[in-house]
Amino acid sequence: MPAVALTDTNGLYAAVQFYKLAQESKVKAIVGVALDVSRLPELATRHSPLATSFHEKRNDASMQLVLLAVDMEGYSNLCQLVTLRHLGHNKIVTEHEFG
């Protein structure tokens, strides 16, 4: 197989070891995170693709968002998002803020 992806839940715990082992095996490593995020009602409009999943899980306080890094900058962004989540920040981090 030419590539393989790994996601940890709410962290990047195995990312470095996974990346190194994939390189040794000459397989492209795709690193990601499955991040538990608070449901944001303002995102769940009738016209939003997220609306269905929000309405199906009305009793859930959060949903899981899978994010994959395309490159080292993406990995850095994932690290920042994971850190913000662990610090308890609930704000949406926009592309402008990563600028």
C-alpha cells in the first residue's frame, strides 16, 4: 500500500513513532487526530451538511471531527488545535488565526 493514516483521539500521541516507522517502510504516513468538539448550534442550520448529524445526536454534548495533516504545517496546526482543546478553549480557530 502506498500510504497509511493514523488518528489518535484528542491527541497526537503516536504520531512521531508512526511517522518514523512508516518512513522506514517506505510508506507515506498520514497523521491525524479525531478531536471531540462541542456541538455548536450555530453551525447546524438547515442548509449545513452538519445539520443532519447534529439533529440525529441531539442528546450528545459533543461530536468527533477527524482532521488529517497534509504536510508539516498541517501537523503544526493539529498540534495547536489539540493544545487549545486540552486547555479548555471552546472558540473556533479560524484559518486567519493560523495565518
